[in-house]
Amino acid sequence: MKDEMKKSLALKVKSLREAESLTQEQLADKCDVSWRTISNLERGLVVPDLCMLIKISKIFNVSLDAMLEINVDDNKSRSRLEREQFLIEKIKRANDKILDYLLDQLILLFKYFN
């Protein structure tokens, strides 16, 4: 697996875990692996097998397509990618009222700062 693919998957798993306020240990328990495995996965050091990918996708109610989506921009820092992914996951989980409020606020922000 290419490095950028590993990095993208690592960021996805970490952001999904953090969005659900799970620790690495809690996710590891749900996946029947050690917390070190989750840590190594989130750092892009290991690639999960298909069974583990399926478990993770079910835990977070995310399709495998979404788990494996590769949207890595080499010009963006890891920190930037992490923040973007964190926001995306929070927005996906927002109810309609919060989503409408966020949209209004974003429109105002972009209008003011652009």
C-alpha cells in the first residue's frame, strides 16, 4: 500500500475514533486487537487486514468505500489534514438543526474573510 494511502487511512481511523470520543484501548477492545495495533494503524505503520477494516467500518457506521477514500493533497500538512478530517466527521454526525446553524456561520465567515 502506498504511503499516502496508509496516511489517509490512518487519519480516517483516528478522526473517526476521536469523533466518537473513544480511546485507542476502547477501539482495540472492540476490534479484538491490542491498543498498540490501533496506535500503529493511526500512525500509518501497519495496514489492517480486510476483517479489521470491516470491523472498524461497522463500529463507526461508515462504508468501506468511505474508509478507503483517498483524498491526500501533498501540499497540506498532516496537521491540516487531521483538522479537516475531524471537522468532516463532526459535520457528518450533526443533526439538521446544528448543520443548518453551521452552514449559516460558515457562509458568514467566508463572506467576511474572503
